[in-house]
Amino acid sequence: MEEERAVLRHGKVEHPLEVFVGTEGESGLDIGRLLSSTGMVALDYGFANTAWCRSAVSFVDGNVGALRYRGYPIEQLAEHSCFLEVSYLLFHGELPTLAQLAEWREAITVETLLDEGMRQMFDACPREAHPMVLLSAAVTAMGAFHPELESTLAAEQAAIHLLAKVPTAAAFSYRRSRGLPYAYPRRSLDYCSRFLQMTFSVPGEEYEVDPVAARALDVLLILHADHEQNCSTSTVRLVGSSRATVFASVASGVNALSGPLHGGANQEVLELLQQIHADGGNYAKYLARAKDREDTFRLPGFGHRIYRSYDPRAGVLKTFADQLVTRQAGQDPLLEIALALEQTALTDDYFIERHLYPNVDFYSGILFRALGFPTRMFPVLFALGRFPGWIAQWKEMTEDPETRIGRPRQVYVGSPQRDYVPVHERR
Ligand code: CMC
């Protein structure tokens, strides 16, 4: 890592600032002493210009549409790797050997059962509850069932515990919402087949694994596994910076992910496509609404804070969506609407000028639907994929000696000081 310097001139005074250059050439101005040297804070809504950590987990080049985990391009990982190997890579920093991967897979497989008390927790929640709420509650509760895993010294055991039990909790949240009895994990299955079995198996019937569906889900999870300092990952780090446990931190990640501008967008995309279909396929109406400044409607699945070109994850998913949807159900009318909507938006000046391209959520919803999931489960599937990233980022943060509790500043715009007036004297 090279170090350079920059100078901030304010009035007649010059303030030297260190420039930190990362391994991919992007640089950061170190403003850690800005307040003490200038008396000013940096004002940056939405942290659009603020790097608040050094991280070696993943890298996004928004200009060319590239995403790499620990240096490996996601296209290569999606084609040749599997989700558990990617989880190992994110957590440990290096790809595993054959023996290490077998050990990691075995450790996760034997942990898949949920504690019995957790089942009662699911039963106690209303059937109408959003599955993201149930998932978040389950992850928080895992700390209560296993306090021995709350220490940072047990980070690897906690990671294994979470990666093993989160799919079971996700499947339970689905079955609870359908009023179905819970299906316990079949250890002989691979990670994604097991999740599909726990979700979709019919009581009294032998579940038959569909290898194409299991592989599609595996690729989907790989593509969601990490994405730099996005809203939920920053939330995990912020919560963890107070030395909250890994369970408390990643449960906060689930909550942050549930919003429609983040992991909830895939659900919104599908609902929009269904609405357009019901509307006779009139997508132009919704494009016009998205462009109307008076209308708060945004086209879900389009735009990104970082990507100024096609989201590479959407590129991989588009190919998969085509294959899976065609194979399973003939031509899906929603896929056709999605393709037409995408083509029109890509040639529209409004979208071109603002560099608005489809993001990962645009096609993931169609794929999740083709796999048989209801729309309310889509954010849960996003979360399932994101856990390895959250855990790796949490671990990196706890091990970084530079970590301080996250505590942003503000520029106060409220009332200046004034004196209290007793209520009976107020007019
Ligand atoms: N539809 C219509 N206009 C949009 C959209 C959209 N989806 N996204 C951004 N814009 C416009 C926005 O109105 C603004 O226009 P103007 O310059 O005229 O004011 C301009 O583009 C820049 O937008 P921004 O709000 O400054 O961008 P942001 O970086 O703050 O927000 C975003 C990023 C992803 C929240 C936003 O693009 C959005 O709301 N997209 C729809 C929701 C979505 O798909 N979210 C999933 C993101 S990818 C998965 C993940 O990592 O979470």
C-alpha cells in the first residue's frame, strides 16, 4: 500500500491530509483528524463519499461492472465454485484445500438442526408475520441458545453455527407462514438441496431433489455473498463496533436488508411485473412514472449507488433466468415483460443519463419464482446468501486494531438554545 499526501486549504490555512491508496488503485483521503485540525466535520449524506474502514473481503469496480471476492471474479466463482466454498473463502481469506472444504462442509452439515426451543418461538409468531421478521428474531435468539459462541474467540464456531442453522430457520419461516409442519434437515443432501427439501417437502412423501434447481440456488447465493460496505453490511459493522455479539450484529443486517431499497427490492420487482402483467403488459406507464419527478415511484431493480454500468450479478442471473424459466414453465410472461422493460429502459435518455442499469434484484426475483418461492421469501433468500459476507466483515472488523466504535457526527440544524417555559405559561 502506498501512502501519499493531499492538502486542504481553508481560508489561509493549509491542512495536510494523508492519502491512502488501496490495492486496486482507488484512494481515500484520511480525514480522521479533520475535526481536531480544522474544527469542521465532513458532511456526507448516505456515506456516498465516505470509506469508514479498510477491507479485504470484496471489491466492486462500478465503472466497468466488476465484483470480486478476495480477488476472485464472481463470474468464475459462479461457474466453478459452490456456495460453501465461497463462504470458506470469504471467512478465511483463501480458497480451501480439498480436505479443508470437506471439513468445513461436514462441520456445517452436522449443525443444521435448530434447538427445539427455537421451534416453539416460530410457533409463537403469527402466521402472517413477514419471514424476514422471523429470520431476524431467530438469529437474535441463537445467541440466547448458545452464549458460548458469543465471544470473538469462537468466531469460526459461530460462523459454522450460523451458516448451518440459518437455512433451517429460513425454511421454518416459510413453513410457518404456510401453516405447514416443519421439515427437519436431511444431512445426506448438499447445502442447497437440503434447504429446498426443508422448504418444499410434502409430509409423508419422499422429497426428490432437482439438481438444476439446487445448482441455480447455489449460484444465486454465491452472487449475493458479499458486496462491500452496502447498507446491511455497514449496519453489521456499526452494531459490531460497539462490541455487540456476532448474532446481534448479523441480525441487524437482516433487518437492514429487509427494506425495499435494499434486499426487499427483489420482492418489489416481482410485484411490479405481476402488476404490469395484470395491466395488460403496459410497462411504459410504469417507466413514465419512474421518470416523473412529481411521483415518488422508482423502478425497483434499477440503479445502484456504485455501479455506473451493468451490475455483473444481473448479467450472470439473466442467462440463468432464461435457461431455468424456459426449462421449467415454457415462456414465463413475467420474464418477457422484464426483458422488454429492460430493453426500453436501457435506451431511454432518463436512464442513460443517470447510469441506471438493472441490478441483481431485477433478475433474482424471476429466478426465485421459478424455483417455487413466494415473493415474501425473496429477501430471505438474499439474506441466506449474504450471511458469509456479513460474518466475514464482522470478523475483519473485530480483528482490525484501527476499529473504533462507529459514531458519525452531525451538523445540527435545530433551534438555538432557548429557555424552558412552564406549560401553564405557554400560549
Ligand atoms: N428509478 C427511477 N429513477 C431512479 C432510480 C430508479 N430505480 N434509481 C435512481 N433514480 C434516479 C434518482 O431519482 C436520481 O435522479 P435525479 O438525479 O434526477 O434526482 C438519480 O437517479 C440518482 O439516484 P440516487 O437516489 O441519488 O441514487 P442512490 O445511489 O442514492 O440510490 C438506489 C441507489 C439503489 C437506492 C436507487 O437506485 C433505487 O432506489 N433503486 C431502486 C431500488 C433497488 O433496486 N434497490 C436494490 C439495489 S441492488 C441490491 C442491493 O445491494 O441492495
